[in-house]
Amino acid sequence: MSLTTSAAGLRSGATGFVARHGMFSVASIGLLNLTAIGIMAWTETTPVSKLVFILTWGLVNCLWLTVTRRPAIAGALSLLFFALLIAASEFKYQVLWMTLNFVDLMVVDADTAIYLFTVFPSLVWWVVAATAVLIPALALIWWFDPLRMRIAYALAGFTACFLGIVTLSSAWPMETYETFYGQNYVSTFARTGVAAVSELMTRSMLESDAVATGPSLSPGGGVGAGTELDAACAPAAKPPHIILVHDESSFDIRSAPGIDVPRGYGAHFKSFDGKQRNFLVEGVGGPSWYAEYSVLTGLSARSFGRFSYYVLGIASGRVLRGLPAVLRRCGYQTHTLFPALGAFMNSRSFETSVGVQKFSDKHDLGAKGLEPDKFFYDKALGTLESERGTGPQFIYVYLGANHFPWDFRYHPELMPQWKDLNNPPFVNEYIRRQMISAADYKAFLAGLKEKFPGEPFLILRYGDHQPDFSDRIMEPGLDEKTLAGRMMNFDPKYYTTYYAIDAINFKLADVSSALPTLDGPFLPLVTLEAAGLPLDPSFVEQKNILKRCSGIFYACNGGAEARRFNRLLIDAGLIKQL
């Protein structure tokens, strides 16, 4: 057969195919696939990621084909899914420096959806508008698409693509730091799916030993279970009111080279004894809820591995050990003042499960936008007034004024005497807000002394993480890969903030655990000892860990101490269903 005859045959076959199935259908399929190839070229950067993208495109198409049997409809729905995935991943990256991964899909809950639609009310109208456009478009494609795919072929294609993704993801596993790159959105989602499912099949969400060695804790349950761990404590002296302050995005910026600060800047980071103490946190740039989990439970978010991002949602109703729960057994009333909606990252459900009796979010407090620290300190004073005479109070004051972005002058009427320093504009604004925070804190201490003369107070403050620009100023000039590697290896340079202890009308009982450098999960222990409150068996054991590990928790002994401690709490009934 000649080449001319072969070419004629191909043209004849193509013409017949188009004639039988319609130009609209063929053009639609071609355009959808070309669009997918364009997206791949735009967002995927390595040969492996491009191949995973292609296989994922095939897998999603085959999945829709098993449902609809129509290639054009399957392509349209697949393209829509990819577009939503990339948009959501880019949004997450802009906020938290991490691209979307498969676990995000696994742990979606009602609180998260409510939060998104409440914070972004226009999102409702975008969804409505997109639906109004998409439904007629899909109906049109359905009407004009005469092509049909046998389900057996679709299932075979799905299986082949699935096996290809698993093979590639296993042969070339992703480095964890790659999620910090802001690229390879689709391939990252697919490859993390393989890793997450594999991890769930081989281990639980929470790292723990199969069997704990050494002495066990007495069995116990939640608040009021009536066991030894839950028995009411009996303080030797009148306990102080305890105020725990979450100082958003705050750290001593003098740890970065070449930064100018105003006179008196460092005083805010010092404790009652004039010492400045370092606080090791587990998040960088944005995830405040890691510190929230640590300082309320005395545990590590890192114990949840790749699921740590969802620690509050996973821990809600499952992790029952908490500083608020212990304080309730000591007669305290427990409160939280929260600057966002309680549904954010499941904060309300998590905190109530670890002993917070009254959780007041921005709606409950009447907050309008990002309020200055004074707003929340005044609410704390009001809470103390309303609860006067009902016993000691624990108030978790969660501040938000120093939250990003720093590209505008926040409340310009505050600190009108401020003069910008020889720093980048965003650094100047950050320092300005810190100085406002320091002034508000001094006013809060004065208010406590004035309104509650003679009442004892213990106040602990901590920075939850460094601001999201610290990567640009700590070691200027580092390339992206080196920087991401240091973050994934928990370089202390990027994970150190501060913690400080103050007292009013109260002599601290014991500050021996308040080491110069302290891991976040030890802060509840420091709080209980400083207040002179008896330690339950779990905190006695945690103090032993502190001594053995010199203030380091999760990273001590390669994680062995944290895994053993988690098992002890599971056996004691203080961690359930994990």
C-alpha cells in the first residue's frame, strides 16, 4: 500500500469519524484536552510531576466516564475539577505557604465550610453564578455529544492511570518541603494522596508506641470522670487568676540582622525577673493553631505527622487532656476570647473538648474586623468583673492585631508619634504594631491592679510563630530550596519566638521549669507550677520528660519520648479513638 493511499485512508477515517460523531463533540474533546495540556505546561515543573498530571487527568476523566459514558462531559467536569483544585491550592499557598494536598479533601468538615462562607460572603454568590453558567453549559455539551464510552474501557483506563500514579509516587516520593514551593498543584495533590493513604494503612493519624514502657498513668477520662487523673485538686494556698496571652505573630525581630528598632523595644519580651526566654513553636508564617494545640494540651502537633495541619479538627473530642480541664478540677472557671469565628480550624469544638467552659468568638464579643489588643484586654477585664467572687478564673486571650498583612497603616490614630525607621516598609509597620501591643499590655496590667486590688494574677504570654516575612530577613539571599529544607528540618532560627511570665500580687510558687529555651508543649506545666497547683500524674511524667530532654519535647530522642507519652495518655483514656 502506498503512502498516498494510507494518507487518503486516514483522512477518510477522520472525516467519517467527525461525520458520525459531530464536529461539535470532537472539537469540544480536543479543546478540553489542549486546555489541560496548557495548564500542565503552566503549573507543573518537573518530568515526574508532568507525567503524574497526565495520569491524573486520565484518571479523573475515566472516573467521570464510568458515570456519564460521554467523553466531552467527562472532559468538561475534569477540567472544572482541575481549575477548582488549582485555585484552592493557590489560595492556600498565599495564606499559609503550603499548596493543597490530598489530606485537605480527607478532613473537610462542616465547620470549615461554614467558616469559609462566613468570612467570604461573596463566595456564596460566586458559587451561585458559576453554577448558573456551568449547568446550562454542561447540558449543552450533553445534548450535542453523541459519543459513548463503554464502562469496561473506562474502568480499564482508570485502573491503568491509578497504577501509574501509585508507581511514580512510590518510585519518586515527594520531599515534604515541596509543598512550600507554590507549584505542581495537581501532581502534589495526587502524590500526597498516595502517601496519605499509605500512611493511614500502615499507622494511625497520631504517632504513639504500641506498648508504653515504664510506669503507667492512672486510668482516667474527661472532665468529671471521677478517676484519679480527674480528681479535684486541693491547692495549698489561694490560687491566682491565670491569664494566658496568645501574642499573634510576635517574636524579637532583633534576631534578624540589620533591623532598626526603637528605644525600649525589647522590654516586652522580658519576664518578671528581667530574663528573656525563648519559645520553640511548631509552625512558621501562619498556622497559629499549632501553638494553640500545644499550649492548651501540653502535646505536640508534630505527632500527627502529615495530618498536623488539621490537628484541632482531629483532636476535637478525642484529645481530652488539657490545661483548662486540669484548672477546672482546681476550681477555676475557664474562658477563651477569640478574635476570629469559632469555626476557624475547629477552634471552638477543640477548646471545649479540652476544658474551656465559655468560648467567646468575634461574633460573641462584637469585634469588628481586626481589633487592637486593647479590645481583647478590655474584654478580659470585663470577664473578671462579671465573674468576681465565683472563684479563680482562667482566661485565654487570643490576640490578632499583629496578624498579616503589614502593607498598610493599621489604625493610624494609634501611636501617632511613631516615626518609621530605616527598615523595609512592612518591617516598620510590623514593629509599630508590636509597640502598640506592648503599650496595650502595660495598660492591661495597670487595669488589673486598679480594678482588682489585692487579687493575685499570673500572666503568661507567648508568640505563636514568626511573621510570614521572616524568611526574607533572617538569612537574606537563601535560595528557595535551601530555605524550604531548613523549615522542614525545623531550624530553630525560624521556629523561635518568646514566652514571658508576669505576676501581680502573687509570688510565683515554682519557676524551675521555665527554662531559657522551652518547647511549646511544656508551657502548661510551667503554668501549673508557677501557680502552685498540684500536678496530676500526666504532668508529673511530663516534668520528668522536661528534665531528661532539657526543655525539648517532640524532637527529643528522635520522637521516642513523645510517642511513649502519647501511648500513656491513650492507655489512661485521655486520648481516644486515635
